[in-house]
Amino acid sequence: MAHGKSVKLFLVDGTPNGILTAEIINWTGHVLSAPRSKLPELIRREECAKTGVYFLVSHDPENPLYPRVYIGESDDVAYRLKQHNRTEESGGKDFWEKVCLITSKDQNLTKTHIKYLESRLIEIAKRNGQCQLQNGTAHTYNRLPESDIADMEFFLEQIQIVLPVLGYAFLKELNLPTEQKSVSSSIQQLQKTVKNTATFYLASRHAEIQARAQEIDGEFYVLKGTTVRKEVTPAAHSYLRNLRPMLMEQGIINPETFQFAQDYAFNSPSAAAAVIQGRAANGRKEWRQEGTDLTYAQWQEQQLEQIEHLPAE
């Protein structure tokens, strides 16, 4: 059974667009987030003199679905951020708009720990495919005792929980439905999934499209094996101009078979339907629940009706 988490947020400037701190109760980690415009104030804080990992993040107007992200580490983060604030010609990085820094409230994070965390964070970001990673070649770093690796993996899990709360969703672990079904040790999780989610198919006039999806924990997953339409209707929508080509480039959609090679989480049923059908689509009307033939919109309404008719305690 999943347990709740208490996240403590503090607006240092008293505004949502300034410096922000975040902590999880009973976790030694400490998170700082700030826009680049607040860098002078940020680097004066004591956390920036500590050993830590950091993220440089920016919105990309050419690909608004996925931010540009650089992941780094340092035992003097303030110094590294000053370097990154230089121009590209001077060895800096021009692209970033926000910075997020993770340190420890105690003094137990060493340079070795941080290099391990950086390596794992880059690995997760690449695997999730939810950002445009700006790092070059990264090497696996595992020069830690077994007990330290266990501690760092727990630390990593907390980072993955707290960052999406702050709007940094590119590290969020993807719970792929197909993988859950293939792992025999995940019986309880599978039972929870089957109980709390529905499976949908895409009602399409194109015979080559065979699409199935599930909604899990608020995300809409198109399932591995789903076939997509080869032709694309000319359109300026970012789903067709940016997202679909990117999914093919990354091999998530096989460009030869036009099938999903793995489960993939979309931010809406309409985004999923558009990518699959190669045209603008209203996913709330075009996805239908298997077994009932309810549209996605009708299925959502049914969930609310069931709540409204629960007997009072």
C-alpha cells in the first residue's frame, strides 16, 4: 500500500516566481529552485557552498513538450553556477532559464556520493525520454560500498518524488503497464492497476490503426504494440510537427513497423490520438472503453457519478 508524503515548501521571496525551497519530512535532502534572474541572491545562500547536484532547465519554444535540461554536480555549486552563467563563447551555457539544486541538510553527502547521484540522474533522464538532455557522454559511476549505494538509491527516490511537485517532471518514474504485467513479483501492484484503471481502444476508420491505452495514476499510457497511421495530415500542431517525429527518432515508435515499441505516457488522450491517427483529434470522444464502448469522456463522468452515489458514512 502506498503511503502519503508530506512536502514542505517555502517561498523565500514571498512570491511563486522567486527562490523556493522544498523538503520531505524525515528526508535529509534539501531542494532549492530559482529563476536565472535570481542567481545573485541564490549563490549567496549557504546551500550553494555545499556539495550537491543541480539541474539547469529551460523551456524550448521549438519543442514545448520537453524542456532542455543539463545535469551537473559540484562540491561548490555557487562556483559552477557562476561558470554556467557566462556566455557560450566564454565556456558558459546560454540556454537555461531556471536552476534546481539538491544538497543535504546534514554533512554526509561526499563528492563520491554526488558523482554517483549525477550518473544515476542522467541515466534516468535518458531512459524516461521526458526532456532534451544537454549532457554529453556520461559514464556509469559505481565506486560506492553496497550500503552507500542503498542509501543513495533512497535519496534518489525522494528526489523523484519532490521535483515533480516543483514542476520538474522529467525524472518522474514511468509505471509502464506492460512491464507490470510481465513481472511476476508485482502481483499486488497489478491487482491495484486492474482495479483502478480502465483499458481503452481507439475508434478509427483507418484499418491499419490498432491502438490500446490505459490511464494509470492520472497519466494516459498508450500500450506497447499499438500501431499508428503511416500518413500524416498536414498540420501545424506540435503533436504532429514535434512529438510524433521525436517518438520515431527515439525508437518509441518503430519507424519501419509503425508500432509502439514500448508503453508511452502522454499528457492527454487527445495527444495520444493525434500522434496515432496522424491528425488533430479529440481523444475524449475517440477513445472508448473496452467492454462498455463508453467514450473516455463518458467513462470519466461515470467515475464521478459513482462517487456521488456512495452512501454517507
